[in-house]
Amino acid sequence: MRKRSRLSPGKQSLLMVIGCGGLLAVVWLATLVVPSPPRPLLEEAVAKIEGHFDRIEESIAAGSIIERSEEVAEQACPIEERGAQARVQRVLDVDPDLDRVAWAAALGGTFPEADGWVVRVRTLDSRANLGIRIVGRDLTIINITATDASGEARITLRSTSECSRSA
């Protein structure tokens, strides 16, 4: 019977540390070599948000939207040298008879949890005045305020795009 050579526990530990260090070095080098996906153009990022806003708008009963306006404001990305991002706001003046509570409750069907969306609804100062936050799997955040302030029923959608590259 042949004797097997056994390493001492100290040598085993040293080999394990060297092996783990080598593995970490390979992973680190791979992250340096593999390019990260390109950031979208600002127009593409805005179009993505507007697409979500369109889905929300389509969930409102036909004929309930009286007036619609949208504002897109470009701003610098908070991370240096990462381009720009856009703040997008859409204001929908709606029929005062629109049941905003029922509409907000139905948003879960428009943005299903099974597709990675989270919809949270809270009341503001009364049952009919709502604050809604919709968060997507890609971390898109849409804030919605549905109010009846000063006798005008209004739904305001707000979101900020991801940092984008310039054309």
C-alpha cells in the first residue's frame, strides 16, 4: 500500500487563500474587460417614460380626459460625466365624476406584479385624493398624484429618466 502525502493544515489554508485570491483576480479582470451596455440616448429614455405614461393614460375611462399637457426638462445626471437625464411630467385634467379610487385600484391590472411592477396607493388628505407610486423591475419610478384641488380633478404623472448619453 502506498502512502499518500498529506499537506499540513497550514499549507492547506495557504493553498485555499491563494486559490480564492486567484479566482477574485480573474473575476475582477473580467469586469474590466467586458464592456458595460451603452446607456440609451436621452430621447430613448424619455420615450420609455412616455410609453409608461401612455399606458396609465389608456387605463382612464374613455372620454374622461378633458385636457392634457406634458413637460420635459433636461437636467444633469447626478453622477459626474454620465450625461443627462430628463424630468417628465404629464398633467391630465379629468372629469370630476371619474372615480379616481376605482381607477387607482385597477392600476394593478395595467402594471401586474407578475411582470415585476409594484403599485402602491395611499390617500393624501381625503379618500379621493391619492398618491400612487409605480416601480418597475428596471427601477423606473412613476409618481402619480390624483387630486380634486380647487374643484378641478387632476391626475399628475412624474418620473425621471435614467442617465443617458448624448447623440
